[in-house]
Amino acid sequence: MDPQYRMRMVMSSVSGLMQLEDDPTSPEEVMGVEPAALVAQAEASVADAYSAGFIRRGMLVRNFASPHGGGWQRQLEPYGVVDVADGVADLIVDVHGMMHAADQKAAFLERLEHLAPDGVLLMVIFDATAIVREGMWNSLRNGHFAYYSAPTLVRMATEIGMTAVGAWSYPLYNNGTTMLAFARNGSGWAGPSPSVDALCAAEEAEGVLDPTRVARLGEMHDEAVREVRDYLDGLRDSGLVAAGYGAASRAVALLTSAGVTTADVLCIADASEAKHGRAMPVTRIPIVSPAELMAYKPDRVLLFVADLLPEMRRAMPEVEASGARWVVVDPTPREIEPDQDRPTERA
């Protein structure tokens, strides 16, 4: 039997940082295949960083690793930068990396230590403001020690002598992806930033620093679990067969909380070969390759990462061709009609 751990999120009344109260697990994340949506996000972020003047030919760049991928090595190649693994860098890139550090201050200071005097640190985060707004409670999981809002991360940077010098928002993860640029206090970049001020003000207005508002995630968990359970029970009562796509870590908490078993979802396909032949924790739903998915003849394919929908409809047209439907479950089920949200074909 797989071990199970209760997760409790706490929020600092000083900084507004959301953290797991305790995490007894050992870090182990199987690297997934980088989806097209994440690649497009990297390209957009690099383009914005270049337009802001943060990327220059010949500069030293260091990418802080993340189990989720998202590094910019490939996107930065055309700009003639030099990728370094250690030492001081002119540009430091962190895409969902620091959230995996148990000691947040030490991790932030490590990035500062490797930053050149006039360098810039770019951090891409899954913004906690969107998590609260959209009720994405299943984004909270073991191994992720911190969830940042823009005002929180700016405050954390201020404590270690850094200034936020730029902010950008993106549609990835339900309009929940944010890129913030930081520089040392007193550097050539430091100064007032209208984009940072506007983003922080907007997020504070949404109540991301209000513990009462944030605590609604617990209620959203209960609502989502009921909806998922009711939907799967309805499929079974109608004689319909369900499978899934996307063996993402966010799916684990959702499936476990809703008591989903192989009686509800026969298998979950994933593009990552490293996951094939394994099973989802606790629920023991087998993980298969995309090619194996259709052998189960599903009537519904549950998609656990909403941003993958356009990509998957292009990559697996046989799902809808067979009469099956995609169902986005992020975190509540939404059936996709055959002509709904149809991705635009590129010439």
C-alpha cells in the first residue's frame, strides 16, 4: 500500500507566503515531457526579457534547475549568450525552481550570491493569486514548499536587498503564470517599476494577502471532490468508460481525495516514457503510453492539465474520431464538445 500524507497549507501573516506546514516525503519527481504550452511560455518570456534589455549577446546565463523543466537554454541559443552551470552570471533564470526549496531564504540568497553586480534574476512562478481565484487547490502538493503571489515575492526580495524591476503576466495555468525580474539594490536596474506596482496592487485587491479569502481553498476542495465523484458515478451508471491523460502530480491529490479507482478510470496515458509501466500513487491507476490509450476504448478521456487541450486534440485526433470526448478536469470536470475550443491549425 502506498503511504499517504495529510497536507496542510499555512500562510504567513507577515510576508503572505503560502507554505506546506510539514512535508515528511523524500523528493522524487519523474521528469515529464515538456508540453507545447510550456515551450510557448518560455519563448514568450524570453522575448519579453529581451525587449526589456535583460538579454545581451555574450552575457553569462545560469538556469536554476526545476523538476518541471521549463529552462530556457534552447530559447536563449539564438541570442548568443553563454550558458554556465556555476559561478557568477549576468542573468539568472528560475522557472518554478525555488518553490522546491525547504529553506526559502537560503534558496533566495543562493541565487543572489551567483548574480553579477548589475545582473538580473528572472523568476517564473505559478502565481498563488490564480490558485486562490480559480480554486486550484490540487496545485498544492508534497515537494512544493512555497506558493508565491507577486506582492509576497517582492517582499521576500526586499528582505535580502533586491528590488523588483519588471513584471509580466501570462495565460498559462488559468492566467496564473507570472514573471518577475529582480536586481540588486543600487544597481543600474533598480528603480520604480510601474508594471510591478500595478501587478501587486491588482493581486492585493483580489485578496491574496487576506487569510480569510485564501482559506476558501478548503471549501473549493470539498466542492471539486463532490463534482468529480458525481461525474464519474454518472459515467459508470450510464455504461460509459473513462480513461485519462496527464499523469501529473496535481492529478494525484484530486484522484485520491475523490476516491477514484480503476473502476472509475481504467488508465492514464502520458507522453513521458519514464512514467510508462508505473501507476498513480494510492489509486494504482496504470500509466500507459498515448498509443496504448485507445486500446481501452474510452468514451471519455479526462485531461488533468487544461493547458494541454489544444495540443492533445492535434496530437490525438483519434479520440474524437472514435466518438469519445475530452473532459478537462482542472479541478472540476468540463466536457469538450467536438467543435468546442477547437485549436486553430497552423499553415
